[in-house]
Amino acid sequence: MQMRPSNSFAATSLAVGVAAFCGSSASAQMRFVNYNTAKLIGDTNAFRAVLLAAAEDDRQGFAIDPAVITFQEVPASIVTALDGHVAAAFAPTVYTRATYTTASGEDSAGGAQCMYYRADLLTENTALHLDLSTGASRYTDRWFLQLNGYSSPQAGFYVYSSHLKASNTSADAQTRLAGVQTIRNNSDALPVGSHILYCGDFNFYTNTEPGFIEYISAGVGQGVDPYGTADWTGAANAYKHTQSPILTSTNGLVAGGLDDRFDFQLSNTEFQDGAGIALIANTYRPLGNDANHYNMAINSPANSYFIGQAARSQALANALLLASDHIPLIADYTIPPKLQLQGATNFGRVLQGATVSLSYFVSNIAPVQFSQGMFVNHAAMSYSGTALTGGVASVAVPLSPATATATVNVNSATVGAKTGVVGATSTAEGGQAATAVNVAGTVIRRANASFSAKSDLNAATVNADVAFGSNTIDFEVSVWNNGYNALQALLDVDSVSGLSAGFTGVTTAIPNIGAGSGVVRVRFDATGKAPGVYTANATVSTSDENLVGAVSTPIALTLHATVVATGNPADLNGDGTIDGADLSILLNAWGTAGPGDIDQSGIVDAADIALLLGAWGS
């Protein structure tokens, strides 16, 4: 809550800072206040000070601007003035006056009901407003308010504000009973599960009065008294009393001391279940009543409402004394969670069969100011569509900006474009589901390394000749991504290994081969090599492009480098003379591809030895 400057009347109290919120066992999300204005005949500065104090009351460990304020005894002549008091007292928080009506004769019977609500939190459904006659020219107003941004009916509530017949004769009690019966007939006809709050100046003298018993009788609208159903009269129950804070009449206010419990907030069982919109335990209290002023003025002797804050307590009591002949009643209520879901909307390209998890972040963005005692909210996660499989079923959701993480796997079993939807639904009563996240991506085949563009060829042999006495020769071998299209991974050539002496790799890596090919280069150095065939059985390591789950696939490459002597092909050692040394080379390669395959038939055999002997000595 934003602290405001004190007005001049209550400077000594309202300048005192709100106590620290830590340590509270509850969370003030909506504060309800009801207050009999006494037709604003009291001191207007005091009245504004009381309104501000209702917002700054941190006796239970927190303070918050009221979400709803209902006033009794509001004749049409003071509505504009009341608008101004509310706007000034709670600025900069903006309030909207709910539907206001005054029936014939109501102003002369004390005045109508008037309600204000925070426009940032709530919206009135004006179609659900109505007036109910409760006798003695007095009417109860019914309003329905919905939390902004929530769609569940249980994120809304009905408010019945009443000013029942005054005085303590049996006839007066019967008039009050008839009025409550009218209210209960209306509330019991509401849908099961409705949240219903009854507030106002009920003028009940005892807990045995038939009107009170009617309020708490069974039905959809059964009211629950936070103080229970026991007797509320006498000094032992002084903490419950709301009328009158003044002992001697001033400005026409009803006097007599604080000895009656006329003002109530009764709510039905839907407000008592600790879920969604619910009364926070131990927050129901008459503002400024320290339980030590039974049948006395609220400011004498010294008031001690705020523990350890004597000046603040006394200044509030002084304001209450002059503002009205009632004191406000306050209660705090939780609100349901409102979920937010964030996470991946496009998982891009995923390899078929790969395990890819997507993370989604869930938080409660309900418009709360304090998180103390917030009930644990869970989100039920849902996943649908072709893109997703499995996933976390539910998560405990913290208040924003903290988040909980839910994960789901991409369905990579089949190839193709995939779409899906991730949802988070609150399991709490009246909770608001998150806006679903749409997710899409593509599952692709794995890359397919091949030495051919037309077939899946995983082994190849390449031959090359190099003249004796030469330096080097490069083998250039094309590697293709066989069958490539948009639904197939790109191919990476990572390395060439297994090269024997004389062979070295020139190519280090070739990334992202798609429709074309990559060329692997291996160099053979013939320097100092005798004529003959030199062989390398190499492994070309390939892999899928750099995606999660990429695997390596080796393909085999055999390289033959033939060092060919210059001059006579029978001069196998290249020394310029065909002699026994050449014959020895030939015989050692007998039956192989060489060296010694003089006739290039592919095998060293008798034909080759005949050619060598025919050239002997030359």
C-alpha cells in the first residue's frame, strides 16, 4: 500500500509508518469495510481520517487499501460529498461507485446503501444489482462484483448491504426478521457455490434475535458469523462492539458509549472454506476497538488499539469519536490464483528419436500485495497436439515473480511438422487458468552419409598413381547426404582417421551438407617412396548436424597410391637398371596388385616376370 500524507486532523497518528509485514500468517488481498456514515453529520475531517485509517490498519500484520467499502445511511443529498471523501482519502487508488439507488421514503428513513470498489481489482455486473425492501422504508442493495481478469463465477461475489429497522421493541425485531427473510429468500435462490456477503447496520441486540437466527439458518446463503453464535453483550464481549464511540452527543450523533454490536459482516460458507475468495482467520475486527472501552467513549481512557503505538491509537480514537456514531468493521479476504504460463513456442528442428524436453514456467500473477500465508496453489498441466508427449502433471505455483517449472517432451517418434498446446489450469476454487501456449516445430530424419549422390554407399575405394620421385598427390572424394530434403538433418563430416604412413588428412571438418556434397581431401606424400602400391584404410567420421541427440556414423574409405617408376616399367626400384633388385621386388609382391604389376593387369603374375626378364640388364 502506498503511504499517504496524514490529513491535518489526525497528524499525530497517520504519520506513523505501517508496521513491518514480515511474520504475518495471512495475506491481505481484499479488504472489506462497512461503515455507517450517520449521514455525514459528524466532523468531515475526522471522517476522512477514519477512512484512511481503515486502509492503514496493520494490526494483523499488513495494510492494504480496501477493495470494497459499503456505507449505510447515505441519502442522495450526500452522495457527491461521499464521492469526494473516498477519492481524497484513498488517492491515488481509484474507486468506482457501484450502482446507487434510493427508493421513495428511504432518505427520510436514514438513507440508502452506497458501495465503492477498487476499479483496478473489480468490476460490477450492473445487471445483477437489485433493491430489496426490508421494512420501515429501508432497502437492502445487492451487487455482484467480479475480479478483473477472472472468468470463473467463483471469482466473483454478491454483496448485500443493509440498514435494518432500529430500536428494541418486539415489533422492531419482527420487522428486522421480515427484512432478513426477504434477503435470505433472494440469496438462497442464487446458484450453489455463490459467494455471498451480508454487511451493514443490522441493529441486532442479542444473538437470540430471530433476524440473526434467520441469517445463519441453512441454505445456499447461510451466513457465518466470524465471532460465532454466542452472546455478544456485556463487558466480556466489548471487542465486538461497534456503536456508539461517543458518550455524549455531538453534532446530533447518537451517544451512549461503546456497548452495542449493530454492525456485521456475515459471509456464507463459500467464504469460510479457505479456498479461492475466503475470509482470512482473525482479521475480522471493529476499527479502533481495543476492548477496553465498554460503555465508554472510545478515546477515554487512552486507547491502545495499535499495540505499542499509543499516539497512533489515541489519534484514531479521537477521529472515530467525531466521525460517526458507529465505527467501521473490517475483514480481509484472500483471492484465487491467476496463472501465467511462459515457455517455448517453437522448438525448431528435432531429430527423429531424440529426447528433447521443453520447459514452461508457471507463476501466480494475482493482484496481491503481500504473500504472507498465501495458500499453496497448484496448477494442473495439460498437453495436446502432435508435438508433445508426456509431461509434468501438476506443479505448486509460487507468487510472481517466482516461477515453477513444468517440462514436457517433444514427440519425436515420427517425421513431419508438429503442433501442440500447453495449458495450466488452477486447481484452486475460482482460480484463473493461464493463457495457453501454442508450440510448433519439425521432426526430421537423421542425416545419411554416402559416397554416392544416387545410392546409400557407405564404403568406397579410390586409386591414384604418382610418378616415382614426385612429391605429393591429393585424393578428392565427394561425401553426400543421401536422400536429403527439408525433413532430413544436415550432415557434418567431422574427421578422417586411420591414415597410414605417407597419408595425411587435409580436410578437418565439413559442416551442414544438404543438397550438395562435401569434398574430403587426403594427401599422399611420395617423397622417398619406392615404386609400388601404398594403401590406407581410412574412416570418415560423419554425424547429424548439431542438434540434441545427434549421433556419429562412420563410413569406410580405402585409398591406393601407386608410385610409378619413370622410364622402363620393369625398373621397379627406379635405379635405371633392371636387375636382381627389381626381380626381388616383383617376387615379394607375387599374386598381389603390386608393386611389380608391369603389365597393369591388376595382379603380379608370370606375365610380369616375363616382361622383367626380357628387359634384364637394360
